[in-house]
Amino acid sequence: MTIAPDDARQGASHLYRAMRDFVQSMDDSLPGKFEITKEGIVHDMMSPGGPHEVTAAHVSRRLERLMPDELLAHTGTPDVEDESEGIMRHPDVMVIAWNDLDVQGSIDPRTLIAAIEVVSRSNPDNDWVGKVRDYPLIGIPVYAIFDPRTGTGAVLTDIHPTPDGPRYATRKDFVYGEDVTIGDWTIGTENLPLYE
């Protein structure tokens, strides 16, 4: 059977909506976080509290001390979603303007100044592989990764076109204890917790 391009797009859109409905129905039923990627649904079984949330809170607070009042380093909901790409993600910290956060439903990922992820112990490839692929595809200009498994991280910037789609051109690795620049702000990474 041959599928015309318009039919293929409609089929992909239908599949995405079905995945989205499933994710929304599971959000309050099962622990962890569900996201929709180019590869399908990801379920991250992170447990609440501990080094993951403490790291996100420290990074958020350190950034907000430096940012102007019209911006925030948000650690709550909602998701960022690009339905045309079939991607719905939930960054641990979003650097965003208050006005861009004040919307009904999901946030347009192109309004984010940066997305910050704390690597999950249960599914590190989601942050180091999947989101490295998905975030430039949906237009998030800066992606910072903090990894409590190793006490290291990276900041990815400079989206550029490639044969496989948009990708980050620049990666700056760091070790906990060093200063790290995320967007226009440089914060310390000292005293961030590690997984035991």
C-alpha cells in the first residue's frame, strides 16, 4: 500500500495524539515521568526527592539570582510541546519569560531560553541521547545537562542544520565544582549532590 505524503502526516498526527492521550492518562496513575520523543514514549522511573530534585532546585535558584525579574528558571509544569514534530518533553528546569509561561496547555519550546536536565539514574540515555536529538529539533537554543551519577555535565548550543535534522554544534563539558555558563548567566556547580 502506498501512503501519500498528506496521508502520512495525518497518520503521524493521529499516532502522536494517541500517544499524548495515553501519556496524559498515565501521569497521575504511575510514578515517574512520561514524555513523547521522535522514537515513541519514554517512561522515566525517577523517584521524587533526592539528588535529582535538589540539583534542579540549586540550579534554578542560582540562575534566578542573576536573571532579570521578567525571567524565571521554572521547575514545574507544564510540558513543552511541538505537535508538528511529534515531541512533548518536560525539562527539569526551563529558563523562560513569565509572559511565555502564562499560557493554557503546553509551552511552545521555541519560547524557552534554555532547558536544563538532571540526568536520571534510571534512564540516562533519555537526557544524553534522546534530548540531545529532540531539543534542537524543537528549537531550544541552549541545553544544559547535569549528571549526578558522575559529577559532570555539558552545555550544548548553536543549533545548525545537518542531514539528520537540526543539531547542536557546540558542546562545553564541565565537572562539578567548575563554573558553567547557561545562556547569559554563569553559575557555580559546587556542592551539588551525587547519587550514592
